[in-house]
Amino acid sequence: MTGMKLFYVPGVCSLSPHIVLREMGADFKLDKVDRNTKVSESGANYNQLNPKSYVPALQLDDGTLLTEGAAIVMYLADQKGGDNVAPKAGTKERYKLQEWLVFIATELHKNFGALFRKSPDPIPRETLQKRLDLISKVLEKQPFLLGDKFSAADAYLFTVLRWSPRVELTLPQPLQQFMERMKARPAVAEALKVEGLA
């Protein structure tokens, strides 16, 4: 698979597929989107390309555009190098990966969004804390969400947990340790460096 292009904004949810692409050793290009003008570094009008108007988007070599981070990483899991980021298709472990990706998208990512918008409602913060406590119990017993092996779900979890300081949320110790393990991965370190986040 060659010729993929990831549209991204530094530090937002597009960091997750960026990490996954690097973990896979994929051949890809990055195209940074300006948050204000919605014009990419290559000159693309991102709103025309993706009417949802938010990143990430992965453009395939045939011009097909995939959006939604969880869908993008599941697509990548089925490409060359995908065994570095996901269990084999059709296995129970693969469905556990999908379960985690959906959970992170709907229970963590969504609630962080409410806190970024300065919602006066305390429910998102309380819900987020409960969800983080649940994940913390999992990561007390194992290094990654699926056990001993890194997966695309860990890239997504790492991405959203990076936002904790911005919403004044203290991560439980097992999650802090997870963050350190993730930062030590060469693909993660490189993605952070390239996005200017290191």
C-alpha cells in the first residue's frame, strides 16, 4: 500500500492514526491542516475534501477518503504491517480491539470534547473519571489494553489521555505509567517530534 496521505492537526485525534502508520512502517505522507483557514500545507481546501471539517482523514492512493479515527485505524489494520497494530481479522482478539476503539471514541473522546467546550455540566467530568478508573484497573494488570502487545487502541488511548492536563484532570498512576511506556516507543516519539509535540 503506497501513496496514502494523512490530513492532520498537531496534537488532536489525528495523532492516533499517525502513530499507527509509523508503528506499521507504512509508506505515507502527512498534510497539515490549518485549524483556522482549513487549508492544508499542500494547498487543499480541507472543507471541500472532507465536509465534516475535522481531522483525521486518510486519502488512499485511488483518491478514496476515509474519515473517523477508529475507522481509519481498522482499515490500516488490514493492510501490510497491520499485524503490528492489530490482532488477526476474525479472531476474538480483533473484536476486543474494536470494542476498545469504540469505547475510547464514545466514552473518552466525547467527554473530553465537552470539557474542552467548558461545559458547566459536571456529568462529563464525572463520567470521564469513572471511565478512566475502569481503564486504570485494566492497565494495573497488563502493559497494554489487549495484554502484552501494543495495538491501535493504545495509540488512540494515548492520544486522548494527552489532553488531560488541558482539562485539569489528574490521571491515575497506572495511566501515567502507560503514558510513559507509550512515549518510550520509537514510533510514538517520532510522531510527537514530527507534530512538534515532543
